[in-house]
Amino acid sequence: MLSRETEQPLKRTPLYALHLARGGKMVPFAGYEMPVQFSTGVLKEHLHTRARAGLFDVSHMGQIALRARSGHVEDVARALERLVPQDVLALAAGRQRYAQFTNEAGGILDDLMIARFGDHLFVVVNASCKAEDEAHLRAHLSDVCVIEPLPDRALLALQGPKAEAVLAKFCPDAASMRFMDAGPRRVCGIDCFVSRSGYTGEDGFEISVPADQAEALASALLDHADVLPIGLGARDSLRLEAGLCLYGHDIDTATTPVEAGLAWSIQKSRRNGGARAGGFFGAQAILSQLENGAARKRVGLKPEGRAPVREGAPLFADEVSGEPIGRVTSGGFGPSLNAPAAMGYLPATLAHEGGIVFAELRGQRLPLRVAAMPFVPNTYKR
């Protein structure tokens, strides 16, 4: 199987054989052969994750350790603040934070997770961007940091209301963790990095595990009656219902964190008047938007009717105007909603909740109501 983007042979995660044994339907994704679904099907996988627990293979994502040449983790944190608008220096040991790499115009190069593990930082980046992200880190932080990719580690995500009870059988510390706690833990007798986080809107955990022990750990978790393997199809519908951005779709190099509704992730210390205001790529544009607002905003959209509206559909202010005012960036059917859902960008003046806009679908204009996100309430343990 070849990657459509590069015509290079697709890579495989350490769980490839397990996916096949479990009936996984493999498809190309971000340069890897990944399961889009298993024999249960996307709908059942989605609903099972909301009701019990689902296990996702996210080993295609990039895992990188950042270590200070000085030996002081604070030096890594200060250096990383050159590249992200978040407060990394205040991140406590054993905690994780959502962030974005930004460019000179304030656009998003990638979104990532940053965790502080005692004497170093641990970051997880998107699979489609990991080579560029590593190069970006080396270009700007090599003077201060040793940048250590971790290709010998797999990454699993256990998500759903039963996730805590399941993981606690293999890792007693899991029950005491709260949302965005992160650090070394022993799981099933294996030395892992565990965070209480995920990409579904449900409570859950992400587990970084040595690649050669990933299949044993995944098999042990899947042996629990509450756990099913979940593919990319349900992962996408779960994150859409949770109102979470997918890089390259809802956010990209032409979208700022403020436009994307991610201003909540930028702490006061990095804003105008803060202790370390600015100093990151795109600071002028981002700080201006934080104070004055952005011209466009990411919004939730609920189509009226049962027909899903897909990514790329143009959005119009009414049924007759010829000029689009925005576009849909993610869309599909929400199994938990039992209705279609979408998100996209609109001018700020039209982004008020309850407003009506129209998408063009097969030559017809379909009304959509601007809606609050998440579409399904999250269940994080805070």
C-alpha cells in the first residue's frame, strides 16, 4: 500500500498485526496503514466509546522529548515559549497543556500537547506534521535543547466513562489522576507515560508505551469486557461531536488560534500586560485579535434535517446570494446526537448562536443553525 501524497510505502504501527487479527479495515492515513473501523462498524464503535470504553491506536503521532543542555527544565520551557503562545514556564511537573506552533502571520503550524516530566518536557504532535515539527524545533531550539524523537514508543488512547475503572486494574494510580495530569506510570508492569486526556470529549487516558510492549498492553486492555478497539472513523465522529479541531481541516497555517476559538489556551502571562507577553511567532497578529477580536470565527453548525454537510461546502448568508461568506471545515453524522453536525468559519458578525446560514449541497441551499460547541457535553474529570 502506498501513500497517496508521496507514493512512498506506508508505515505500520506496532499494533498492525493486532488490528488485522481484530478485523480492522486498513486505510492510508498520514503516511500509515491505520484501521478506519473494525468488524463492529463505526456507529457501534462510536456509541460504545460514549457508553463504556474504546481503545484507539494513535502510535502514528510524533512523540518528542526536549531536554535542556543546561540541565534546567525551566530553560527548555522559556525556549519553547518562542514557538508557542502558551505559558510553558508555569506548567507544573506532572501536568500537561494544549498548545499551538504558530508562524509569523499568527497561523497554526500544528497543535500539540506539552507535558512536564520532572527534568524535561514531553510533546506529542500530529502525525502529518511530525517531520516538519521536529525540523522547526531543531531550527529554533537546538541552542538550548537536545531534541530527542521517540520513534521506539507507541501511543494508545483509552477513552470513555469506563476508562478509569479499566485502567485502574492495571495501574492503581489512574483513579487519582485528574484531567491533564501526566507523567511516568507503571501499567501492566510496563514503564509508561500516562496522561488523563484524549480526543473524544470523554474522560480517558493516553498511554505512551515502548513499541515492543505495545501489543501486550493493548491485548490486556482489550481483554476487558468493557473495551472495544476503535478506528479512525469513530475517532473523527467523536471529536466532531466534542467540537475539537482537526489539523489541516479546522485549523491550518492560515488560521490563528483566536479565529479558531482557541483563545482559552493562551494564558494571561503571554497576553498584553502579562509577565512574558508576546515573544512568539505571530505575536502581533494574535495579541491584536485577543484585544480587538478576529474578523472570522469557528462556529458549530447544526443542519436542519438529516443530511450531513461535508467539509468544503461553501456557506452563504441566505438562499440567493452568490458570494460565499465561509465554508464548512468538518461535517458528518453525529451518532450520539442522532443528527448531523458540522463546524466551519463565518464572519464574526454572523457567528452568533442561533443564527441561520446556508450550505450548498448538490445544487441546493440547506439551512444550518449556528450552535454552541461542544455538541455533546464533555465528561473530563477535573
